[in-house]
Amino acid sequence: MRARIAGARAIVVKIGSSGLTSLAGGIDIDRLDRLAAAIEARMRAGTDVVVVSSGAVGAGMAPLGLKARPKDLATKQAVASVGQLALAHAWGTSFARFDRTVGQVLLTAEDIARRSQHRNAQRTFDRLRAMGAVAVVNENDTVATAELRFGDNDRLAALVAHLVGADALVLLSDIDGLYSGDPRKDPSAHLVDFVGGPEDLDGVIAGSGGALGTGGMASKLSSARLAADGGVPVLLAAATEADRALSTADVGTAFAARPQRLSARKFWVRHAADTTGALVLDDGAVRAMRKRRSLLAAGVVGSEGGFHSGDVVELRNLGGEVIARGVVAYDDEEVAGMLGRSTGDLPADMHRPVIHADDLVLIG
């Protein structure tokens, strides 16, 4: 798995706030320069790199005279608006040393959740890479609301890794890997150098974020598993070891990817898209779906919420458990008139499945 990460032709590198900023002085230019140099070395070796950079709020705090990370949304957004400009300038200046152009990409959760915006973002990344520029990504904190947030940049990085078709995700933070507990509080905590499956996480206790960021080990662990579930191997390492993390990948914790990568569309359905309603299925339809078959109207016994053709809906069994997600082919009003009916009893324009097998993703 480390060899796959070291030899990946396209990677996403996420850098935490603690690797770029400090409470006292905003952006630490020396640290940022070292990270940019390590990324440039990887790019010159032939790898496409997308950078997910935290630090906008941390970068904006010092210029505004703040000593602690703001807690209310309006102040966070105001501080981020100052910090985003400073952060983008710092990345641009640092990469200019290598005659490398930087493009800033600001995303909200809605940009990933909506398929049309998802595709637009994908095209932007593809064009930046084709022109030899490095995309520096952050959540658009100045407009994102509490209801429309990724939660943190670790999750954003995992989603971007699949969005751009990356072969690996590297998460760089202020700790050198996944530990069984917090090594700063528990002397007996040990490094978990490889996670091949859930069994390797038995007994692992992951904590929340620090003073400058919103992530923490729990966030990194969740995001690493999300990326790995989509088929992208992950390396979690210290930002101070970026040189090795981005070359030999012989540091930190490596997370194994699932054997078969989900298609971009299925990953989007499973992890990124918002759901707008739900369908309730009988036991026969549940068994058919587990065999990767399309969902026909005969197996649908109930419909909840309002949705349109092309929306993502949850699929539930009779006990209310969510067992899958899928892209529905009909509006909710049409589905209501199709419940339990065999294909032969429906009009000719309704003979296609309610959800095609190619648009179905099992949960769990």
C-alpha cells in the first residue's frame, strides 16, 4: 500500500491548520515554503498534485488581532475572508519560486452534493492540471452555512480525492500518524502504522480538533476510511515529515483501499450527494438489490418526501433501515402511482426501472 502511494500518478495532499499557522503570528511562511518545496518535488517527479489547504481562519486571526478561534459563524466567515486572501497569496508566492502557477478553488458542500456543480468542479481541476498549475482548495468558509458544510477539510480532502480521480490521499497534520490513544496524554499509546480493515482499529481512541482547526484525529480517521472505501489509499503523517510522506511514503499510518474502486458516480451517490426522499422496499426487492439488480416498481411499497427524476433517494427495508442509496428515474408523484405494480401493468414510458443497478449503491 505504501508503494502504491509512493508511485501514485495523481494525489491529493491535505495540510492542516497547525501545519501552516500559529495563534501568535498567522501564516508561518517558513513551514509553508517547506511544504510547497516538497509538493513541487513530487510534481517534478511526474505526479499531479491537488492541495487541500486549511488555515484560512488561522491566517485571518492575527491580522484582526484575535487570540482565540471565533465560535460564532458570522465572525468565522469574516475572519476567513481575510485569511483566504492571505493564504492564497502565500501559496502563490511560495510556488512562484519554482515558476509554478497556483489556482485557488473554493468549494461548499453544495458544490459536491449537486451533480451539475460536482461536474463543473471536476472540469476546473482537470483543466488546471492540464495547464501545469497546482490547485489549492479550501472550503468556502465565507458563504458556507452550518447546514451546508463539509464539517472539516479532512472530509473535503477525501471527497476531492475521488472527485479528481486521485490515486492516493496524503493527510499532513501536527501528529505523525494514528495512535491507539492521544500520545500527549497517554504514555502507553502506540502508533498504528497500517490499517487494513476495521479489526486494526480495535481499541483505538481518536480525539477532536485543536485550537486552530476543526478536525482532530477522529476527523482524520473518518476521512481516511471514507477515501479508502472509495478505493483511494491514504497516508496519515506529520507535516514536518512531508518530504518522506511525499516521496517514499515510509512514515505515518497507511490505510488500505478497498480492492475495487467505486466509479465516480457511485462514490458521489454513496458519500457526497444529498438525499431528497426515500423509498420503502419489500423483502424481495431488498434481496434483489443485494445481488446488484435494478429496483423495479413491483418491489416498492412506499414513498417518502418530495423528489424529482435524477435526485438521490434513500432505500429502506420494511423495518426502516437504510440499506442503499440510488438515483431515482421518476418524480415522487409518478412513483406514487407505480407502487407494487409489475412492469407489464405500467404504461410503456414507465417500463424502465425505478432505479437502475448502475445508479444503486449499497450501504454497509
